[in-house]
Amino acid sequence: ENIKDFLSKNQNKPVVLVQGLGFVGAVMSIVCANALNEEYAVIGTDLPSEDSYWKIASINDGFFPVTSSDPKVEEYYLKAKKKDNFYATYDTFSYQFADIVIVDINLDVQKESSSDYGLSEFGVDLSGFKAAIRDIGRNCKENVLILIETTVPPGTTKIASKIIQSEYLKRGLSFDNVSIGHSYERVMPGPNYIDSIQNFYRVYSGINEESADRVEIFLKTIIKTNEYPLIRLGNTNATEISKVLENSYRAMNISFIVE
């Protein structure tokens, strides 16, 4: 099966493209494929590399590549296979069909011990993330919604917005109808893996009000917001630093318990 065959089977369904098929993106894909009040065609994408080929083949051949103690993970994957609304690829050709792009690229902080006093310096290499964002700008259509879920340094969504705008201008396309937002994932692998996405509180934001509105509409199709209301923050810097603070708080508590 190729991407056109997949889409022909899922005509008239909004297309959600999940960028990154790691432990967040793969599970986010099957949650979207089993959305609460919308029928999506879901495309999962990853890099054309040895680390990704097996995951892509596994998803398309009927074996979910993420092992979990949550029985809902296998259940949701099998439902998606039965509906035939989840397809994996490494081909950026698929981006042009996306109505919604969810960015779940892994982005780690690197620590290096350097100074004479034994202190550590921290750095974030954004090159891989920026390359993924350029793929969006080089291939997506004008009215796409781009939702960044990756944990990023404050200010990164604004950087992504500038990259996408630059790529659209190079293609002679208008950036006016492109919506970009940030709503960080809070995935917790374990027995409540799916619930940590679908039944959990979220904050969200957009680069403008229209973007935030579209993010809200989308999130309401995958999260039970009647039980777990969404909270809109004033700008993307706010949601980005909210995740940094949340992770830092968790890290301190875990470190304390370990000691």
C-alpha cells in the first residue's frame, strides 16, 4: 500500500500527520486514529534511517513498535488497523496532504562538565528540530494547523514560526492562513499510557488567537475536555516554560526520593 491508496480509502477525512514515531508520537498517532468525535486519517512519519525503517514497517505490517503495560495501547492500535486509518512512512511527500501536523520530535538537553569548579554547562542542539520544521514549511499546504508537542526551550515555537514563514515565502505561498500552536505532551508510559493523553489536563497556546482557537478545536476531538478542561495561556512562551517548570519540579521530587 502507498500513501495515495491509503488516502483513497479515507476520503473526506481530515488528515493528521504525526511527525516522530517515538514513544510519544507513536501513541499519539493511535489516539488520533481513535479520536472521540472525529474520524481522522492518520499518517505517522519518521526519518529515513536505520532507526526508523523497522518502526515504519512494523506499524504497516500489523505490529505496534511500542511495548506497554497498558492494554489500551494494543487495543487502540488494533482498532486503527481494523479501520485502516493509520499509515506510517518516511516520505515527506505525505506532508502535502496534512490538514493538521503534530510535532513530536525528540529534543534532549545535553550536559557537559567543563569548568575548573566542576560545574556543568547545558546546551540544546536544535539542528534536528529545525530540519523537521523546514520539512513542514517546504511541503505543507497554506491552511495547515501545526501543533508542537515537543518539550522545547522557551521561544522555540516562535523560531519554528519564522522558519515555516520563510519556507512558505520561498514557495510563493501565503503564510496568513497557517496556524501554529504549542501544547506540550504529558505522556506517562505505564499502565495509564493512553489515559495520560486522552484523560489528562492540558494547557495550550498559539502564535495568534486564530491559531489558539484551532488548537482548542483539535484538542477537543482527542481529549475528554468535559472532565479535563483545557487552559489557554497568553502566548507560546508561557506554555513552553510551563513544561520546563513541570519537568524541573518532577526531577527535584524524583531526585529527593532517590536520595
